[in-house]
Amino acid sequence: MPPVPAKSSPRSASTAVEDYLERILGLINTKGYARVVDIAGSLRISQASVTNMIQRLDAEGLLKYEKYRGLVLTTAGETLAKNITRRHELLTDFLKLLGLDAEVIYHDVEGMEHHISPSTLRAIESLTAQLQRQPALLARVREQVT
Amino acid sequence: MPPVPAKSSPRSASTAVEDYLERILGLINTKGYARVVDIAGSLRISQASVTNMIQRLDAEGLLKYEKYRGLVLTTAGETLAKNITRRHELLTDFLKLLGLDAEVIYHDVEGMEHHISPSTLRAIESLTAQLQRQPALLARVREQVT
DNA sequence: CAACACACTTAGCCCAGGCTAATATTGCCT
DNA sequence: AGGCAATATTAGCCTGGGCTAAGTGTGTTG
Ligand SMILES: [Mn+2]
Ligand SMILES: [Mn+2]
Ligand SMILES: [Mn+2]
Ligand SMILES: [Mn+2]
């Protein structure tokens, strides 16, 4: 058991930031916009906290915000948002294949998605594709799970 | 995209608590004991922070601590420690199968391990066993990854 | 048995990311 | 236009989990 590696550069975005961006993009894609009240309701966080975070994301250049008016993602913000969304979707597809319960999948994915490196993502992506051709193998897995 | 589910009961242990317990058990298993200075060095955290956390874990009944003397895990603490260790090992085995780099595996596992429900654990366990019988499939996955 | 190094604890601080209560702005409806 | 409900912001607070600096124990060794 080697020691934890020295922590490198502060890593891209915190899990909170990723969760906000993911929600904001989701809201924009389904309603056309993302207001403070929508984000708060959707994330089950107080409006005050959302306002706070939005101002931070604006300061960090991930979105453009005009007080009382609304927000749009910047290119940087949209890139991050699409990125976390991909991780979420891919993990969900993978766990669905294993026959897990939807609530369990959601819970686990919402946590795991923040810790998947690009190469791990590619590996699971590839594995998912391969597994789709293996119904017998999947059946055996699902049997164990239930 | 449904809203985040209402947060249920505060869930067992925080990721920090799990990481401490995992390390403590690891140290006990390899050196026979876990002192503040060992935990701090191994986790790359200051001794002061370790003392602090250890006192919390004592208060929560996860270990018994005597100031300046040492600590032992309680049954509850040992159970949690073995549990997180199992998740760590299983995830590591799984990702190894996919041909990922050891550092990447360590990094990702260290984060993901805190977000794996029991049923997801069983599913990945079963999948890992099945995949071991599928060298051709694994070869195709590894090809994509590298 | 004294002194010193090392281990440990305490005190006081910081930041992320939540919260509530109070206040401000908007926009719609009469 | 004026008023009201909904929305948003600000102020002030809290907890978890880090940190450093300063002080306290302990055990080895001359
Ligand atoms: Mn998430
Ligand atoms: Mn997600
Ligand atoms: Mn961990
Ligand atoms: Mn671990």
C-alpha cells in the first residue's frame, strides 16, 4: 500500500461545479434557458446558494451572468458541461447493461462521474460496446445481481 | 432529466472518513500498528489534521484512542474499513482487466470507491469474473484504450 | 538522570459549499 | 399606474476538513 501520490495541480473543476454545469446544460437543452429558480429546484439546493455559485462560475469564465436577467454558458463552460454529461451518460449505459436498478444507477453515477479519467472513460466505452454483443455473458451477470 | 432525488439519511461515512479508515487498516495489516505520524505520511496530510480526525473517529465509536498512546479500530470501524477496502480492491481488479495504467487506476479508484452501492459492487464483481474467461473480448477493449 | 529529537496535541486560521432571513427587482394583472 | 407574487440577491451563519505555529509528552541515549 504505497502512500497517496503528491497531489498535482488543483484538477479542473470541483464536483459541485461539474454538477451545476451539468444541470445548467440539461435545463437549457430541455427548456431553452436555466434560471436560478430552475437550477435550485432541479438540484434541490437553495436559491441563495445557486446565486452564489453562478456568480463564481461567471468570475471563472464558465458562464456569462447578468444580475436578475439570466445566464449563458461560455464556450469553456459548455465544453465542461458536455464533458461531464458524456461521463454521466456513458456510465449510465454501462451500469444499465449490468441490470442494475435505475435509482441505484443514478445515485452511483452521480458520484462516480467526477472521478473518471479520459482513458478510463474510453475503456468503459469500449467495454460497453463489446458487451452488447455478449447477451449470454450479460445474462449471467444479471443473475448474480438480482 | 429528473430532479436530484431528495437526499435521504446522511449516508454512512464521508469520503474522508472512509479514506482514513482504509489507511489505518492498511497500516495495521502491514506494520502492526497505525500511529499519527504514519497515517499523516501515508495520506499526505498534516499530523494536526490526523489528530483531529482521529479524535472524531473515537467520538463516533469507530476506534478507541488514547492520547499520545495509540489507537485500535472498534468492530464498527473495522467493518467499515474492510468494506471500503473491498470496494477499492474490486474496482482495481476490474480496471486492471481493461488494461489501464496503474496510476490512472489508483487515481480513479480512490475517488470512485466512495460511490459504489452494494448492488453495483456485486455486479462489477460478477462482471469481472465473467470477463476473465473472455481474453479475446478483453484484447479488443485494451486495443481501444492504448 | 538530563537533554534532545521526535511524536503528538492545541489553538487559531482558511476555504468550499451549504443554509436562512431579510431585502431588492421583475413582471404581470387589475 | 400601483400592487403583489415570484424571483433573485445579500448578509450572516455553519460544518467539514484542511493548514501552520506553538506548546506538550515520551523515550532513547550519553
Ligand atoms: Mn455528479
Ligand atoms: Mn451527472
Ligand atoms: Mn478514496
Ligand atoms: Mn481506496
